Amino acid sequence: MDLNIVWFILITVLFTGFFILEGFDYGVGMMMIGRPKNERAQFVRAIGPVWDGNEVWMITAGGATFAAFPHVYATMFSTFYLALFLMLLALILRGVAFELRGKLQFADWINFWDFAIMFGSFIPALLWGVAVTNLLRGLPINFQMHFVGDFLDLLNPCALLGGIFFVLLFLFHGANFLSLKIADKGLVEEIQRKSFCYGVATTIFYAVFAAVAAVQTDILAKPATVIFLAVSVASVLLGCYSAKVGNACKAFSASTVAIATLTAGFFIALFPRIMVSSISPDFSLNIYNAASTPNTLFLMTVAAVIFVPIVLCYQAWSYKVFKDRITPADVHYH
Amino acid sequence: MDALILSRLQFAITTIYHFLFVPVTLGLSIFVALLETWYVNSGSYEERIKLKKLVKFFGTIFLINFAMGVVTGIVQEFHFGMNWSEYARFMGDIFGAPLALEALTAFFIESTFIGLWIFGWDKLSEKMHCICIWLVAFGSNLSAFWILVANSFMQHPVGYAIEDGRAVMTDFFELVTNPYVVGEYSHALFAGISTGGFLVIVISAWKIATDEESREMFVRTLRRAVLYTFFGVLGVMGTGHLHAQYLAQANPMKLASFEALWETENPAPFAVIADINQDSRRNDFEIVIPKMFTFMVHNSFSGEVKGINDLQKEAVEKYGSGYYIPNDVRGMFWSFRAMVGTGGLMLFIVFITACLVFFKRNSLRDYHCCLKLMPLLLPLPFIANSAGWYIAEAGRQPWIVVGLQKTAVAVSPNLSADEVWITLIGFTAVYLFLAVLAVFAAVMFIRRTKITEEE
């Protein structure tokens, strides 16, 4: 196995970590819509200690893509220029909101920042779905690896469908996380009913999305992808059932597996390509023509082998420190 | 304006804005960690309550600033691909590694332990909680190191080869031990200490003068912050001086540009002020101190300093015809004077304040009117920091990577001017909006919070 394949796997791992961890953060953020103030405060408190560390998975995935596959980084980020701009604005507002919302106590101040968290969670969830679909569906990329389309090429119906699918999946995942983190029994039951609805909606959109993607892309061409996606759909259904019967732990595990297998299946479908060109298969960016030199890949492999396990250890520890459920009393002064 | 100039403007605005917060993070994280260490090791019950409040007080200011620094930092990481895709292709093999290492070794530590620190007061032992803030300080300062490794390569490439039209890394160790990193990093670290410390001085002074109940504790932080900042400012000056001397070999064009020295001279004079005429490549008017520039570079009054015009000729011989002079010599010249001037002023202010808090402690009340005006001086370190980065980056032009790639060819070819206009206006508007809200929140918090013995 050469280092290019190793790095394809590592990028997959980083994106999987990102989608699992930020997935529930985004989901929790979106679930704040229409909630009373004290519930929103509990929701924010549930992800408060960990969201920043979770977001670094995305930053690391970006940085690792830059280091291992610079052409992918260059083409992808310049192609999605306006979409990423929108995502950055959303992430900026969201990140500042977590810090500032509790600093002043008047209602408009808190409402504004809570809106920023909802908006800042919805936009990235939607846009990652759009981006991921477009990677696989193919974009007008020319022989110089330059994007030659325009913004509307990115907003095709298939990609938007992918975006909505991601939003629903993350809502489902976020609801499952919350049912593990909230102490108020009545609220948890309500969240679990929501989780069930989100799960059903996710399943429907999963089916529609898979059908459209099967026509428009080669996502189902590899048996491994088909197996992973089947496991993923089964996990969503299992999660639905678990939420229905009130087993929060199982539901959260199920949505975690659903996201992990979806990400794995997606990257397997791409392999060995990373960005597909709709102009010609020869222009697609793959793990060889887009990669750094073996020297850099080797260095980065050593760094990843040493540091990723360390990061996992202390992040796991931080989840253990904050394992308690959030009570309304925890947030009475926020 | 085309996509290139707009992208440069956008990068300049977002970097300078990001770097308003970064030095505070670097310096204040260490200061808060020191405060908490003091708290953990303190004795009496009343003292502990007050010290804990003090840690939380400066911790909150740190957090508001930290959040602004983090979110604006993501923009910077994305920029390299969004606006500078050809740079990313050319440099990815070298530049990507420190960036990924920054995320892997520093950002994860920072972000995870800041969460533990904010919410862990009742869940962690005192010692463990204190270790968390030290780890945040370590992570922040380590991330500055990695990004300056990357920046130093752009200023002074080492440990590389050119293969198939792109720069590839041949020696990672050389990349990390680039002498340019030593100068840039130590200068930035001390600038962080100065900025963070100066912020604490200003806030403490203002609280002393306006909040009688909390007065006593802020006198104590003021004494500590004065020493901390004094150490920082001296460090900034020392490392800055050494780095400028190093520039005489590593990047003489940058040095000659910010001193507006057009002709090679031995000994070279130092221009205090100058009316720079970049088109005719000379100063129309200047007031100079004879031999001084030579003395600053060589530590003696004899020695040659190369001028811009000769360096331009050398560059043409080396790289072919072209214009190799930074296109804003005037801006660099005045930025340098602004940086050094504000630095000197800070040293003076810190010195005076030190005299007050150490030698006039008992009659400090007579000086409340002065302390109350201290917030007016808060812009000083921020002016110095911004001017410093301006010199560093404008002095690199017309190169994006000195000697290897020009800025003009690095921009993403698929971007239209309209697209960059949208993002330029968008980022600027949101940044201004957030600055207002963050400052408002911080000021309200500082006004309201009391450091008293009551729990």
C-alpha cells in the first residue's frame, strides 16, 4: 500500500470524525429553532465544552488535504468560492455566538446570538452536503485542474438534495446526542419523538438521494460502497426504532455508525479519484496526480500516527469529564 | 480593480484583523495561566475567593478575544485555497505540512482544553484546571510557531527544490530551523506578551480609578502586568533589532525599503522622515542622522548598506527583467516608524506606570485621573502589531514566495472581480459588526464585574 492510499484513508478518517462530531453540533444548533430560552440555553450548554474541539476536525481535514493533496485543496476551495464564503460567515457568527451569548443578560442579545448559532449550524450542514455530492457528481474541471463553470453549476438539484439530506441526518444525530445529554425527562421524551421524525425523514431522503445519485453518478458501481450504504441505511432505521423505544444510547450509536459508514462508502465510491471532472475522466483529480511528494507524505504520516491517537485520548477524556446530563440548574445564570 | 488586487486587499484586511486578536491570545493566555497558578498556590480563604474572581475576570476577556481569533483564523486557512489556488499548487508540498501540523499539534490542544477550562471549574481538581489553561497557552503559542514557519519560508525559502514547476520539501528540519523563523517567532511572541500585558495594564488602571470596591486586587494585577509588559516590550525591541540586522543578509530589499535607502552607501544615514518618490526612485526631501543606519546594521559606524536601486539591478540579473521593488515603499517606511514609535511610547508609559505602582503606591489615589485615561492608550500595541505585519508582508512584494513565485501568478484563475468584491465587502462588513459587538460585550463586562470577597 503506497502512501497516497494511506493518505486517502487518513483524509477519510478525518472527514468521518468531522461529520460525526460536528454533525451533532450542527444538529443541536439547528434544533434550537423555535425553542424557549431556557431550553436553548441547555442545548448550547450540552455542546459548549466540546464544539470547538470538534470544529478542529474540519480544520485538520482541510489542512491535511492541503498537505497531502494540494491540488485538491486548490481546486476544491477555489471552485466552491462563494459557497465557502457563506460557510465561513456562518462559522464565524456561530463561533463568536457561543462565547458572547451569555455575556450580557438582555433578551435581544441572547436571541440574536442564538439565531446566529442556528444559522451558523444550518448553512455548513447544507453546504457540506452540496459539496460532497458535487465532488462525486463531477464538476467542470479542465485539464489544468481549474474549475471552468459558475456558481450555478454547484447548485444543481441533485446537490441540493444532498444538502437537505445532510441537514436531516445531522438533525437526527443531534437529537440523539441531546437525548443523552439532557436531564429533564419530559424534554428528553419530546426530543426523542423529534428524533424519530428526523430519522424517518432522513430515511426517505436517503432513498431519494441514493436513487438520484445512482442515476447521476457512479456511486453504486462498487460493491463495497453498496454494502456500506446498506449498513448506513439500516443504522438510520435502527436509530429510529431506538429513539421510538427511548433507548438514547443505542440511537446515538446508530446515527454515529450511519454517518461513519456513509462517509466511508462515499470515499470508497470516489477512490482513487478525489474530485471528478465532468469534462473528461482524464481531468479528474486523483490520489496520484493531486498528491504531494512521497517525502512530505511520509513526514505527515509519521505526524498523524503519533498525534491522532493522542488527540483522540484527550478528546475522549474531555467527553468523560462532561459526561453528566445538563440540568436546567446548570444554565440558570446564562 | 481585478481579482488579483481585490484578493490581495481581502487577504490584507482579514490578516490584519485576525492579527488584532492573535497577539492578545498569545500574551494574555500566559498571563491568565500565571494568575491561576498564583491562585492555586495562594493561602487564605478570602484571598482565594478574590484571586479566583480575578482569574475568571481576565479569563473572560481572554475568551472573548480568543473566540474572535479562532473564527477569523479559519478564514485565513481557507484563503490559501479560495483566492490563491496557484500558490497552493506551487507550495502545497511545503506549506501544507506546517499548516496541518498546526491543526494536529496545536489547535486540538487549544480548543479541547479551552472547553475544559471554561466548563471545568467544578469538575476538575484545581491543579488539573490550572494545567488546562497552561495547555491552552502552550497550544496558542505553538500554533503561532507553525504558521510562522510557513510564513518564514515565503520570506526566505530553505530546504526545498523545484521539481516539475513546483516547490518540494527536501529537508523538513531545515524548514523548521530556518533562521528567519527565529527572528519572526521571537518577535511575535514578545509582541504578544507586550500586547496582552498592556491590555491588562489598561484594564487594571481603569478599574483602579473607577471601581473602589475592586481597587485593591487590580493594584496587584497592575503591578504584575507592568513587569510582564516591560519584559515583553524590551524583548520586542531586542528581537526586532536583531531581526533587522539579519534582514541585511536574508532580505536586504525589505530592509532598504522600509528605511527608504535608494542608493548603496557607506556609511549609510538613517532617515528620520522622508518624502518618498517611488516613481523617480529617490526621496524628494529627508531629514537624516548621518551614519546611523550603518550603525544599526553593523554595530559600527563604517560598513556598507545596500540601496534599493542596486538591489533592483541585482534582482534583474538574477531573475530577468522586472520590477522587484516593493510597490509601497512609502507605506513601509511610515509603518516602520509607526511601529518603532508606538513601541517606544509603550516602553515609556510602562516605565512611568511602574514607577507609580512601585514607588508611589501609597499616594496612588492622587493619580486616578491619569489612570482613568489609560484606555485612550490601548490602540498603541495594536498599531505596532499591524504596522509590523504590514512591513513583513508588503516587503515581500512583488513575490509571494521570495525568488520563487510572484504574487501576480498565484491568484485563483477562476475568480472574477465580482466574486471577490462580494466576499471582500462581506468579510469587512461582518468583521466590523463583530468588532463592535465584541468590544461592547467586553466593556460592559469590565464595568460590571466586581472583585470582592463576597461569593
